[in-house]
Amino acid sequence: MSASTFEFNDPQGCIFGMKACKCQRHKAKPVRPLTELILDCWLRECDKRPYQNLVLHGNVYRRRMYRHMTVRDLEVVVTFLQSKNHVKSLEIAYMDIPERLVLWQKLAKVANKLEKISFIAANIPQKLLEFMSVFAESSRIRVMRLSGSELTMTHAKHLRCFVLHSDNLQYLDVGYCGLDESTFAMVADGISKSRSLKAVDMSRIVNRSPVSYVDENKLGTLMAMILWTCPLVEIHLKKCGLDTESIQPLLEYVARSETLLYLDLGSNKLEGRGVSEILTAIKGKNCMIGLDVSNNRLGENGGEAIGHQLPETRLRYLDISRNNIPAEQMNLILSTIKKVFQTRILNIIGNEYDTKLAATLHRQTYANIFILEALDAKVTYDLDRKQLRVVSCENMMSMYNERYFRHANTDLWPHCFFIQNDVKDNLEWKKLDKTKKVLVNGMFVGPFIIARNGRVVGIDDAVDDEMGL
């Protein structure tokens, strides 16, 4: 297409040329060629120094280029990634990847040199995953996100091959990929046999449409089998339809695991008895420091179970938001958290509050028991009612949006960053010779879990042992 040619795709589906319509609404726009200079500007716009993360968002692309991605555009992207050695992350979201076999092979070679690759709600060519699996042994990819992208059986086979042969892959996101039981079993086989995988996001792992029936008990058993063979550090199982009965095989692994740090069971069908059994399974475990049971059916019984059993755990992060827990049980939960070495982050939005709860939360935040910047709620004074009340804030949402970016650039897990500048931040961490990866780029990244002698232990215990406290 020449530079003088014009075309415009109307949002309502109409296609007009310059001579077809003269009105202002359907005014033709010039086709903008994609260049490496434009990609470099987008890289600096969407990222901070040292500009290592390239994001190609479909909506932004169409709004600025007035068209979809073409084969020539994909060639420019591949050339740009080959010339920019400092780029470590590529994200393609909400757009179709053009069909060109030679470019797919080049893109696979370039992608395997990155540390993070993301295809969010994009059509992933089967040949692209096949080429990536061929180069998997030399791949540097540590984080792979396929969330929202449809995976067929052929996709699942190539993904399994990539996970099996990769020695650097640590985080895999296959949530919302519309898998059925056969494709899920294929991906699960690769995860269970992986040599390097540490964290998995399997949220909405199976498409729960009216025409597909899913056995939750079978799904829970398959997930437990994965965990027994692959000792993971972080697990996300949102919107999997799990209830108290279906999580029993999973809890057997949680009770015996020495590596699991964070368990995400949000947006399921858990009730009071379910959360009670979860807390019983992690009772006294130093390694388990994060639990997400948000958007379930805990209610009054779940609130009482958390209030009575929370002091017996070592949880530093707890999300109980949107569970309709009454104010009396919320007061019981907050009254059990009295010291700074207990739960540091607590999400409570979506439950019931009263004046007593607001006063308790205000007193605890003033005493630095909670990290104020990480709370999803804050206490304010109502001038009309002349009393304290709890309101929501967006601090946790902004931190959650950055979790994958932070994970891609460090060797620690996302929720470890919520505990920055904790009570022991004045200690000289460089004296801890046996600890690993406590300092990242010379910055303290937050003390709750480190690895020592091949075993995951609490940072408080490690500091006491090394510093003689």
C-alpha cells in the first residue's frame, strides 16, 4: 500500500474510503507505518529506566496506527528486539499476531532470549509455540503469561514440551485459557515434570461453559497430584469452583509442604469449614506466609474460624475481602493481631464494619502493626456522624497490577515485595552469609522469606540465628 492510500475502519463495522464518504465522522485517516523509532518511543513511554519492557496493547495500537498489526509491523518488531539487547520483556495484549512462518521462527528465537514473554488475550500461532519449544533448552524465559489466550490440544502439546525442556522457567500463567479436561491434563503433565517451575497461575483453568461439565473433585485431585511431584512456591487457583470437599487432596499437600509460600483460593465456593481446615493445615508452618480467600462464602462461621486460628499461623499476608463477614467477627480478627511480627497486610474490603472496628484499625495502623501503604482500607473521620469509619482505597490495586513486572525483574516472589521496610530493615543484611537473594540491585526487598541450605525458612528465624538474637 502506498503512502498516499487512505483507509478507515469504522467502530460499527463500516469500511469507507476517501471517495465513499465525505462527512466528518467518517473522515479518512492516513495509514501510519510502524518504525523502530516509534517502538523506541513506546518503550520509553510505557516503562521506566532502564527501559526493558516493551508492551504492544491492541487498543492502543489501533488508536494510534488506525489499523491492525500487519506482517511488516511484526517484522519491524522482530528487528527492533534483535537490535535492542537491553529489552528483557515483551507483552502482546488484545491483538492478533500476523501469519508469516519465517517471522514466527525469528520471533521465537528473539523471545527465548528475553526474561519475560506475555501473550494476553491474543491468538497464539501454534507454530510459534512449536518453535519456542525447539529452542527451549537455551531459553532464558523466566516468566511466561498466556492469560486469556485460547489453547487447543496442539498448543498444549507444544507448551508441555517447552515447560519440560526449559531450565529457567519459574512462573507460568495459564489462567482463563479455555482449557478442557484433556488439554488441562496435557499442561499439568508438563508442570508436574518441570525442573525449574516455582509459581503457577491456574485461575479459571477449565472453561466453565454450559456445554462443558467439570468435576471439581477430579480437578482438585489433579492439582494435588501436580503439587506432589513439583514443589511449587506460589499457587493461584481463582475461579476454579473449589469447595470444602474438593480441596481436601490439596490440603494434604499444603500440610506437608516445606516450600509453599503463597496460596490463592479466591473466588471459589469455600465456606466457614473450608477456611478452618485450611488454617489447620498451615498451623505452625514457618514457610506459609500468604493466603488469599477473597470473594468466597465465609460469612460468620468463617470469620470466627479466622479469629480463633489466625494467631497459630505465621501468615504475613491475608486477603479476606468480599466475604460478608459480620462486624463482630471482624473485630475478633483484628483483636488477635497485636504485634508487628504477625500479619502485616490484611485486605478487608467487602465485609461489615462498625465504629469499634474503625477505632481498632486506626489504633493498629498508628502503631505500625500494618503497612499503611499496602492496606486496601483506611480510617477517616465522618464530620456528619462525628465518628470514625472505614473506607476503601486503591493502594493494593496498584501494587497488584505491578506484581508480574516485579516478579520478572527479581528472583523473589511477588508478594514478598509487600513487606518492604519492615521492622528489621535497619539490620546489616550483608552479614547474613547463608542467606540468598535478600538484596536485589542493592535494595532491601523485604524480609519474610529467604532460602537457606536448600530449605525455605522464615526471615525472623534466620535473623535470630545469624545475629545471635
